[in-house]
Amino acid sequence: MPPIEEATLLQEKPRSIQMVASSKHDSKANFHRDVFSIFAEQGMALEAEQASTPYGDICSSPFSASGSVFSTATTASDTERTLTLGATNQFIAPLNVSYASYSDKGIRKQNEDRKVCTSQVINDETVAYFGVYDGHNGNKVSDHLAEHLHVSIFDGMTKYTDITTAVEDSYASIDDYIFENKIESGSTAISLVIRGKEALVAWAGDSQAILSTSGKASLVSAIHSPDSEVEKQRILSANGVVAKGRIYGLLAVSRAFGDNDFKTSRGEYKDKFKGDLVTAIPDFLRHTIADEDEFMVLACDGLFEVMQPQQVVDFVRVKLALHGDVQHACEELVSYAISIGSTDNVSVIIVCFNQTIPITTTLAKV
């Protein structure tokens, strides 16, 4: 797939193919407070500017709560271990897809990331779902997404023929539930839905997806940050303030689930604003899987703070050429990112396309 051009970016249009990501909450409170009290602390005035399936299960493991066997790696060669912590040869035969996932807390005390890999037969077609959820200020929202978002999307696909509509409605309904039930914390999300040769990437926040086509990396998502031109204008138009690249100097992402204090189109003080400062409305990219497409990497920002897209693709291709084990490559990638200085949780899903056998052996030459 060629690099994404500016002309392909369609912002803020429901049920369309779009492109635009988010980050972390600096508020240390673990209870819901009104937006005025939060902003006042910073000395800022508001007026100032699973479904069961025969082909795949939710990837609840491997999950490192205390650090994996790779976590002490300090060089690239240190990540070349023979031990893998997760299930290998995960394969969805009707879609010719192999996949792997791994998450490590890195140097953080807790891992707030969550991830899901699953599939289901819908209207006589196998549909696969992959999702990475990067929680911040706690893991309650990322936990909720891991349990419910894919279920909602699968349910929506029984009603809508268009995948985009099902995903968009699910993002909205899940975020509404989080707000109405006052679930604390927040989480970005990136989702990949595959049906036949159709792949849809949806995201809200700063987790990203990379496609490898004949060894060339294409970034298929773009982060939602408050200081990007489009997002900043949306926030200012809603009577919000962007300071030091953050919403009211606090939140470094402009789209996310949860973060209820910034859902300012509702609640007691909705009359003070003209919309949500933080929204869970996703952007989309639709892609038809081609013979030249090798794999897609979904990952949280903990990976991309230390590696560029082409570096990620090169790393994965070298590992797959070396041992052909997607799970092993996924764990090595996470470990390597931590070893070279990632300061965040690191979570990765690798989805290999055009596979006829569970183990990837098609990259014999790099």
C-alpha cells in the first residue's frame, strides 16, 4: 500500500474513511470530579482560551505483570531467545492469517495496556478482530474495552453490512456506557477488523498501525494530539484550551475512551462548552489486502517512542526470516523496545497476511 497522502484524510465525518492519536492523563485523582475543579488546580480559567470461535481466542496471555524473561535485555542480541511466553502458531485458516500478541509493563509499576485477538463467524463469514488499548490514569477503561468492544463490533456486524458503521456505532456506545457508569481512567484504542480481503483500521488516540508491503513500511494511522492542527481547532471551537501541547495542560491526547472530565458536551457544565474536549470518535482507513502485503503491526505509543515505522518492519522481517515464529518475533520486538529505552508499557500485535500454514516461512530472504 502506498504511503498515506494528505488527500486521503477525512476528518470528523461519521461513517467515512478517515485519518488522524492521543496519550496520557496527568491528573492523579482516582475519583470523578467536575471539570472546573481540575482546571482550577492548574491555575487556568475556563474562559481563557468474546465471542467463542473455533479459530481464535481472546489473547489474555502472554501478559507480563511483573516483567517478562526478556525484560532485562540490554542489546538487540539479548532479545534473541529460544523461549516464547505465548501460544505459537495462532492461525485463522479461513482468512489465511497468522497472528501473535505480547504486552510488557516495561519500567512502569503497572501495565495499563490491554489487547484482544479473536474471531467469529458472522453471516457465514469468518471475521477477525485485533485491538490494542493503551490505558492511562488506571486500567478500568482498558479492561472494559478488552471485554466489551469487540463483542459490540461483532454484534453490529450482524446488523450492518458496512464494517465502518458497526465500528463507529460501537465506539460511540461503549464510550457512552463508560461515561454514564462513571468508569474511571481513560484509554486510547486501535482496532483492526478483517473480513475476507477487506481490512478496516479504526483508532482513537496515539496507538498506531504499520503495514509492511514487500518490506516497505506504511503508517496507516496518525496520532490524535491536542497540538495537531485539526485537533487543536476542534478543541478551541469547543471552548477548550491547549497549553503546552495538552488539553488545559493536562491531557496529551485528544481522542480516547473515558476521560470523563473532558467529555464536556454532557454533564453539569455542558453549557460552558460546545462539544467534547476529548472524543472517542474514531478515524478509519479501509484497505484491500494484496498479495504483496506481508503483515500489519498494531502497537501502543510505548513502541513508537523509540522506533520508527520502517525500523519496526525491518526488525520483524529479520526475525521472521530467522526463525519463522510470529509469537517469538512479537515478544522480541516488545523486549527490544524496552531495551533501547521505552519508558512506557509496550504492547504489540502482529498480523501476518496471505498465510497458508500457521508458521510464517515466506520471508526467507530479507
